[in-house]
Amino acid sequence: MSTKVDVEAIRLIGEEVVRLLSLPDDRLDEAETRAGLKVIAELARWRDVVYADELALQRKG
């Protein structure tokens, strides 16, 4: 498995967490929070998709 993929996933998820934490209280409403959590979940799924492709390539090779 690629450590590069892990590092990129952590970096992108971390950036979204920092963005959410730095929002002023009046902007941190339910819609903004839900959107941020959705981005984080999609990034985690993206990582799984990348690994699935890597595993498929390893099995063929």
C-alpha cells in the first residue's frame, strides 16, 4: 500500500478539520458542519477506492 496515499488523505482531512475549527461560531451552523463532515467522509472513501485499485493491480501482476 502506498504511504503517499495515506499522507495525502490525512493532509486533506486535516485541512478540512482546521477549516471547520477556524470558522467563527456564527458560521458554524448545522449546514456548514454537515458539509464539512461530508467532505471528510468522502476523502476517507477516496482513500479506500485508491487502495482497492492498488490491490486489484497487485493481484493481476
